[in-house]
Amino acid sequence: MNYKETLFFIAKCLTISVEDRNKEAIEKQLQSNNIDWDAVVKVSTTHYVFPALYCNLQRANFLHYLPEELVTYMEHITKLNRERNEEIITQAKELNILLLANNITPIFLKGTGNLLAGIYDDVAERMVGDIDFIFSKEDYPIAITILRDFGYSEVTKYEYYFPYDKHYGRLQKENNIAAIEIHSEILGIEKYRKEFNYSVVEKDSQVINEVRVLSYANKLNLSIIANQINDHGFDYKTMALRNAYDVFLLSKKTNAKISVNTLDELTNPLNCFLAACYEIFNKVDSLEHNNTKMTASYLSVFNNQFTNSKTTKRRHKRIKTYLFLKSRLGIIYKSLKYKEYRVWLFKRVTDKNWYKEKLVQLSFKK
């Protein structure tokens, strides 16, 4: 199995609990005994859907097609992730009670928000990093103070932070499983913030089990935005299966096509991701999208990049360089215009400790 075959196989496996056509197709593939399980483990782990893959295969009663050692390993990892997520849910509920007691209401985002909303049949399915929540502009600084007084402190301590960032520096508390991110904005790219921000998502947010989360439509939109915009997936035209799986599940609770078309400039990149999801999940009805020239062009590049890895790597390298230069030039421009950016840039450049820390990070990446 090449990379594309492996990716599409995993994607279809993630739908077999509810899509009978895909369930039949996957069972035929499993019966052929022609699955490269090493590749499946590698790709599903890279995309953070390894536990979700196991849960879907288990619900479909397909585990007997897998090697016994693999099943044992999958059970172990899934059990660990379930225990972690149960702790995250407990921690999130504790934070919610604390903040409500201080008359401010957090809206939980992303993976933790989805866990709290119960969109998964098994909480073990979703791999979660931090606990993310967003506040109004007025409540944002208050939330920081409350949580610091409650024992949360910076994961990485700086004397200065990037001005107008989308969230405060990550905070952690001793004996708590997850770090937290206190958001004032959802998007990292400023030009899109006017159409998807706290004011927009707060209007139709919902309370589930006394915890406020996004509406299902905005959950779906944010699942795409996290990859397409914040992680530049729209530029690279790559697929993040963890985000795609969330979109698939949420498309069963809200109309995906309508959801992405409620926005303005964001509609095109979101619709393109929806088109890619439609492809990899084998044309699932709930992932229908607007067929446009943009989606056709996007899918052409998306599919072609699987055929020539060397060309794709060169293309991604060019994009990475472009995005880096664009980011740095943007900072320089803002530093000329705004005092806060000038102060940040000067301290960043003159801070020797920051350079030492950056070198350590780079050495680990190698």
C-alpha cells in the first residue's frame, strides 16, 4: 500500500460505524489479507486517529481480521487515551465551575469542546492536547487572573509575549493532565478574525451538561479552520484526518454544506476542505459541498501530490519559505506602525536566552 492507499483506507475505516457501503468495502479489503498494517499504524498515528481507528474496527466486529499483536497494542493505546480524556473532562468541568463561580462563562473549543459535547461514541476516540476555551474581550484578562490565582502557571516563561496573539501563553497546574489555552481570538490570521470570533460563535453557542460549547455548525467550521487556516492546510493542500474525522461526525449533526457557506472569505478554504473530506471518506452524502472552480483546482493539486513525493516536498518547502517570509515581513511592518510590536521585536532580537532555547528546540526537531 502506498501513502494515498493507506490514507484513504484509514479514512474509510473511520466511517464504518455509520456508513454501510464503506463497511462492506472495508470488510472486503480486510478479507483480502492485503493490508500493510505497519503503514496503517504509521499514518494513523501521524494523523492522531489511531484510537479512533481501533474504536471503529471494534464496533464493526472487524478486529479478528487484524494481527493479534496489533489488536493488543491498539487496545493498550486506546485504554491510555480513554483514561487521559476522562481526566481532561474532569479537569475541564472543574475549570468551568471555577469560572462560573466568578461570573464569567468560558466557551470550550476544539477537542475538549467536542469531548464535553459528547460527539464521540467513545471518549477514547479523540486525541486531545490542551484544554482550549475562549472569553469575551472583557472577561479575557479576568480569566487569566482567576486561573493564575487557582494555581496555573506558564508552561514556558517569557518576560514578554507576542502582542495581540490569539491566546495567552499555555498554562499548567501541578497534578493536572492537560495544559490550558485561554483564547481571546480563534484565528491566528488577523484578516479572518472579523468573520469568526467570540461575538460570532457566542450567539448560537449551546450548553451541554452545564458546559458551554460551540454550536454544531461552528464546531464543524472550527474543525476545518484549525487545519486550513491556523495550520496553513489551505496553502499546503494537505489532509489532517483528526480534523476530517471531527467534520465527518459533526456532519451527522448539522448540514456541512450550509455551515461552511454562512461565512464570507472563509467559505472557499472551508468548502475546499469539505471537498477533500468528501473524496477521502468515499463520497459520504453528509459531506456534500459546492462544486466550484476553486474546489476543482484544489482537489487536482490535493490528489496529484500523492503521485510524486519529491515534487510535493519541493512544493511544500517553497510554501514554507513563503509563509515564513510573509510572517516575518508582517512583523517588521507592524513594528514600524505599532509601538507594542516594536518593543516585542527589540526584546526578541536582543534576548540571548530566547536564542538558546530556540537552538535546543531546533536540535530536537532534527
